[in-house]
Amino acid sequence: MASSPETLQFLSQCFLNTLSPDPEPRRRAEASLAEAAEQPNYGLAVLTLIADPTLAIDEQIRQAAAVNFKNYLKARWAPAARRNEPNVPVPNPIPDDEKKQIKDNIVPLMLSASPKIQAQLSEALVVIGKHDFPRQWTELLPMLNSMLQKALSEGGNYVAINGILGTANSLFKKFRHGYGTNDLRLDLRYCLDNFAVPLLQLFSRTATLIDSSVSSAAAGANLKPLFESQRLCCRIFYSFNFQELPDLFEDNMEPFMNVFGKYLTTAYPALEQGGGDGLALVDNLRAAICEILTLYVERTEEPFERYVGEFEKAVRSLLVTVSASPGRDHLAITAIKFLSMVSTMAHHYKVFVDDASLEQICRSIVIPNVMLREEDEELFEFNYIEYIRRDMEGSDVDTRRRAACELLKGIATHHRDKVAPMVNSVIQTMLATCAENPAANWKYKDSAIYLVISLSTVKASGPNVLTGFFDLQSFFTLVVVSELQSQDVNSFPLLKADALKFVTVFRDQLPKASVMPLVPEVIRFLGAESNVVHSYAAIFIEKLFLVKDEGSRARYVASDIAPFLPVLLTNLFNALKFPESEENQYVMKCLMRVLGVADIPSDVATGCMSSLASVLNEVCKNPKNPVFNHYLFEAIAVLIRRVCERDSSVISAFETSLFPGLETILTNNVIEFFPYAFQLLAQLVELSRPPLPPHYMQFFNLLLHPDLWTKSADVPALVRLLQAFLRMAPVELNQGGKLNDVLNIYSKLIASSRTDEQAFFVLNTIIENLGYEVVALYMQQILVSLFTRLQTNQTPKFVRCLVIFMSLFIVKHGWNNLVSTIDKMQPGLFLTILEKFWMPNLKQISGATETKLTAVASTKLICECPILLDPTAAKLWGKMLDSIVTLVTRPEEERVEEEPDVPDFAETGSYSATFIRLYNVNKREEDPLKEIKDPKQFLLASLANLSEFSSGRYGQVISENVEPINQAALSQLYSTSPFVQDQSTPQLRTVGCVPDEAASLLHSSHTTGAIDANRHNQTIARWD
């Protein structure tokens, strides 16, 4: 694609149309751009359109083109299959000559662009740098250095300088997050060699300019680009120092530290007065410095130790001012994190040794930052989901409140005896202040509760240093209970939320006798108008059912909630009617938990299902909240499971409520809900009694449509539903060519390593539920597809599934049918399969049912199959026995090797392509060998029966082909076998076990096995 005027005009019009509010021209434009992107030099043409100043193009068009260019590079610079997006082809890569021209032009074009376009081109440059820098783009750093020197020589063009620094900063961020591999260190060394000296020189020069500008009372406008330059230098400084302290920076540490200290302690009235972006610039520079200081303290860099005390005082003094100011959050948080890091490090905590410092931190830093602010109240009222995430779910890591509490914990690490009384005094003062005028001073009580919760919480890593200092029961009784007993659920909603959070966080510590009287009170708060309050009430009730006592016994059970169940269910469903809570995930999760624990009468369950179905019908119109939707389907599933399994009479009522919604999902193509709908249908099918009603068979016919199986995300749920139909309607399956349709689905699934396991689920269900006379017609076709896949795309998972499938066939339809069918395809093929695939992979089988199945089938082969009993197959017989003994005697974790999850690059992925299993739709596990309890005993009985006919023949075979450790294990099994303990039982005669001959067989193997007695005993102790 040449960058001709006609091409640029065409692209300009397309980008203009992509901004149209009318979907039709927008779609046409997007399609035209997608088609144009396939042509060579498309990226260069778009770059010309963005940057050519002679073109009379609106800035919005240039910006749309810049976004398109960035996305074009993301998709095509180094294209690779995206494993979660099935059927999406890999885009064609950008040709190398076009890549070179883009790399030659993007940097100067970016630096001359407007700020919004510069931001997009900077991201595009980072995309290139991720793949090519520095090894395949060695010209970049010299180019940036040359531009930097040119900008400096032009009298200090800081607009250009800051553009260069911004680009470099984006490129060097990789050193902050990458693991310190040799390649990363080599790349870092290259960047240090080429950019560190110019960086230090620029930083020093800019520091001098700032000093002279401040001395001459320069206007704030002149200082702004200088401060932004220093901030960017500090960010690059941080990236260069993240892996380790480079020699150049260590040698120049003192001048750097002096400048850092000056910026932290000097006021810049020209920028700071009046707030605005001038103050933000200064604060951002100081925050960048604090991050560097924190990095040095965390790394315990020895050259930095002598500066710690000085910086602690500077940062503490700065925080006293910043903590009293609204806004300025970034600086406050990074500065507090620095003090927290210093307070916990063994080398530095003594800087807090004097009481005055500790008192200042508590009174002037912690308390102001813990106090509720206007932004918190706005978040509480207008964005309850984000408030809950921060307050209850711990995503408040970068908030003033959390940082202040972490600082308290930090200084308490080494000064607990001094800090704890101070904190206790502060909390008492807060509560007293609130008591004087609750209407005006309620925020003090909020802060007191927050402090107690934050400082007393026991986390997974163990209690923090102040855990146990507060009397939680006393605080609960005196402060929290009164809020929960308030009859006005809508007054002081933040305090109500605090109280609910307290009982939720400390639900394990609070005794049941104290909690149960408050349950009906909490149920009342489900009716609070505040989204946070009724969400917190739901969270408390849901978490309550998860509390465990000793022995993992549930502390709160169905009988505890039974007296309140009707009003609880009513309030939960009503809570979903509040504005903004129509899809409240916390309420729905609570509803799911209640339905899973409580004893729901059938009439109440019918009403609940009707209400849940109404919610489902509503969300089908526009699915927005995937978390809410998941718990909605879990709630439906748990209600079906717990009620229908107990009372099948309600199934028809449940179907009446649910089927309209399920039909809407399938007919309106609500693809987000497909996996859920199929799982619920599978659950309902399995609960029905044959013959299945006609409305289910309609779903079965739909299930066989090939188009339904194109999305790999839907496959597990579709297979689950297909298995349910195969089990419940085997007769209908064999009518009207339906089995052919099922096998066509199987053929599609077996071809991909992402879905082959699901194909085996289908195949195994057919083998289990259809007679051999039906299966035999298709068996050769099935085996051809399996062996073809074995040759073309063999994976450990596939081979294990193949062994399980053949084992199931042997158990259900006999080894003779399997052997004869395989050998008809090619004489001797079965022994080849057995030797090359079955025997080596037998020890990799996992799962109790699968282990028993394959062990029994393998035992049948070596004890019944003539081709294995033939003397010419003696070695194979012995190796097969060795694999069986390994399988049945060794723990799974010691014999099953870990394997990486190898992606199938023929398919790709995204969020929508992720299958989420419903926990409450239990997977139906069938044991095809219920009559055999222990595969080890089955092996012993079968060997003993074999030895009756071939006494003494296999001793040498065992000694030569069974590993000594397995010979010992086999001997141990025999010596502890119940067949030996009670030889007179009828069961022994039934299975034909002759203990004396079995002993002869096994002891003859030990005679030639030369097993050391001590090792033999150790083996028994290890494997028995």
C-alpha cells in the first residue's frame, strides 16, 4: 500500500467513519481497515497519515489512526496464536522491510506529535521494544542519545527532552518486573552502558537549572518542564537500580542523595501555592524519590545506610504536612511505605527509638491518614462495588488508610510496648470524641473501628504484632453491638457497615452465643437502602456458614437459621430490587450459600426457583456482571441438587420455571450463558426417569447440531449434557442415526489436544451404556481414528485416556473382542500397542476409579489372554506385571510424572472462551467395577488362579522382568492377603485362589531375585 494522496484520503475517511455514532458506517469502515491491514506497508501509510503536517486532517482522525496503528503493531509485529480464542486465524506478520522503516521513523514522529498522539505512539514503540529492543533494535539508544544531545544544544528544549525521557522510561520498565535472568542482565548492562552517563549528566544539569530558576524567582511555567524531567530521570533511575545497584550509581550516590534530600525538604512556592498541576508535579517527583529510597532500604544496600536517618526525618517531616492536606494521595502513600520499610528492617528500626518520633507518627501521620475523607464517602455512596473491594476484600493496598495501618504495624514490630498504649489511647480518645456529639463526630468512631479491625486481623501468614492487644469481645460488646441493634437501618450507614465488617472479620473469634442473637438484626440490614450496608449484611451471613470448629465441623448449621429462614429469603430477594443492586454479587452469593445449607421445604423451594428464574430472564437481556451470573447459576444448581434429589415431585415445577430462560439463552444466542445452561440441563436430565419427556429430547436433537460445538469453551458442558443423554436415553440414541451424529462429534473433538479428553468422555459413556452388538458396528472406525491421532499428535494425556478407554472396553465387552478387532486391522497390532503405549504409561494413571479399572483390565490380559500367556510373550508378560504392581502399590504422587500444559496452537483464547464449572452440578462418577473393591486382591487372586494351571512356570519370568522393589511389594501383598489369612472361605474357592501354589510362584521369583533382606523390609515399610 503506497502512501499516495488517494490512499491517505481513503484511510482518513475510514478513520472518520470509525468515530460515527451510527453503527452501520462504523462497521463498514472497520471492515475496510481490516482488509487494508492485510496489504504491505499499511502501517507506514497510517504512520504518514498521523504525522504528515501538510495534510489538512482533523486531530481526532489522527488520534483514531494512532490508536489503530498501535493495535496493528500489537497484532502483527510478532503474531502468535492466542490459545483461548478458537477459530481465530493468526494475522500475517509485518514484513521485515516495513518493520525497519517503521523503526526508523517512529521515534522522530512521536517526539514531534501532539501529547495525545504521542501517548499512543509511545505505547506502539513499547510494543516494538518488547520484541526487538535492544538486540534487534541496536540503533534505538544511539538515536535517543543523539536526539537528547541535540535538544540540550538547542538551549534546553525540555519538551523534546521529556519526550525522549518518556520513551526511554517506557522501554526500561521491563527491568522492574522481569526476573533477573542472564539475558535480562545483559540487556540491562547494554542500556546502562549507553544511557546511564547521559542520564546522570542530564539530572545534574537540570538540578542546577532548577536551583538557579528558584533563586531568580522564575515563574512556575518555567519550572514545570524541569520538574517533569527530574521525575522521568528518577523513574529511569528506579528501573536501572531495580535488579541491583550499578557501579556508576554507587560511585555517584552522594550527589544524587543530596539532590533527593533537597527536593524532599525544599518548598517551591511558584509551583506549590494554589495547588493544581504545579503541586502535582512537585509531589510526583517526591513520590518517585521515595520509591527509590524504599528500594534501597528493601535491598539493604550498604552504601545507602548512612543516609537512612536523614531521609527518615525528611520524609516524616514532609508527611506531617502532606497528611493534613486533601488529595496528594500518591505522595502520602509512597512516603508512608518508605517509613514502613525502614521501621521493619533490622538495620534501621532504631531511628524510631525516641518517644517523640513515635508520638509524632501516631498523632500527626497515622491518625490523619486513617480518618475518613470526602472521597471515601463519595465512593461509599456512588460506587459500592469498588468501596467493598477496597474495604472488605483487601484491594486497598494503595490507600492512605491501609498504608497508615501498615506503618503502625511496622513500628510496632520492634517497639510494641511503646506503640500499643499509644494506639489504645488514640482509639479511646476517638470514641470519647464521638460520644460527645455523635451526629457531628461519628467519623471518629468509624476510624476507631477501622483501626481495631486492621490492627487485630489474623492473616494466613499469622497474627500481626498487635494481634491480641485489644480485647475484641469487650470492644464488640461496647462499641459494635449498639450499631447492629439500631432500629433505623438507614441511619449512619458507614457506621453500620463498620459494625457488619467487624462481625464478619472476627466471626471465628466471636463465640456462637454472642453471634446468634445478632443474626435476626443482621437480616434486618438486608433491607437497608445503602448498597454497601445490605451487601455487608449478605457477606456476613454467607461467611457465617463457612466457620468451622475443631474437626472441620460447621459451627452454624441449618437448624440455627431455620427460625429466620422465611424472612431471610424474602429479604435477600428484596435486596436485589434496590437500585444498583439488581445484580449484586454479594447478595446472590449469600442466597446460594443459604440454599446450600438450609433445609428448604418443597413449597418454599418452588417459590425460590420461580424468583431465581425471574432474575435469570432479566439478566439474559444484557449479561453484565459475570460474578453475579455465576452465583445465580450456582444458586439454581444447588436448589435443584438439594431439593430434587429429596423430592422428585418438584422437578416438573422447576422445569416450568427454568425452561423459558434456558430456551431464551439458546434461541437468542446468549453465548455467555451457554456452558451454564448445558450444565443445568445435564443436571435435570440425570434427575429424570426414563423414558425422557419429549421436551428433553428436543434439547438432545439440538445438542447434535455440529455448529454448537465450534467454541471450545462450551465443549465440557456440552459433553456433560451429552453424557447425561447417553446414560438416560440409550435406546433413543440408537435410533434415527443419532449414534452416527454422536460419533461425528467425537471425531471433531478427538482431533484437538484441547478437547481430546472430552472426546474420550463421550466414547467411554457409549461403551458403558450400549451393548456390544451396537458398539461392534463402529469399533473399527473408532480405533482407526484413535490410532491415527496416536501417530500424528501423541501426548501423555491422550495415551493415558486411550489406556483407560481400552481398559473400560475390556471390562464391559471382554478382552477377546478388543484384541480381535485391533488385530483385524493389522496382525499383531494389539501386542505392539500393549508394548509401546499401554505398558509404559500404566503407571501414569491417576484417580481411584481409573486406577482400579486399568489394573483390573491389565490383570485380565496377563491372566486370561492367550497371546500374552504364550511362552513367546513371556518377557512382555513380566513387564506388564511389573507395571501393574507399580500401579497398585505405589502412591500416585511418586509414580505419576508432572507434565506441562502444552497449548494447542491450532486454537486460541479469550475470556469468553473460558469454561467455568458449576460446583453444585456434581459430576456423575460411575464405577464400572463396583463388585471389585481392591485391585491388589484381584491381582493376587488372578495370579493364584493362573498358577493353578502353570505352577512354577512364571517364577523366572518374574525374577527377570519385574523390578526387585516390585517383587518385594508383590511378596508383601501376598503375605498380608486375606486369601492367605482365611483359606477356607467359599470366596477363595470361587475365584480359584490356591495359596500354596501362589506362594510357590512368588517365592520362586524371590529365589532368583536376590533381594537384600534389609532393603526388602524397607520396601515393605515404604509401599505397604
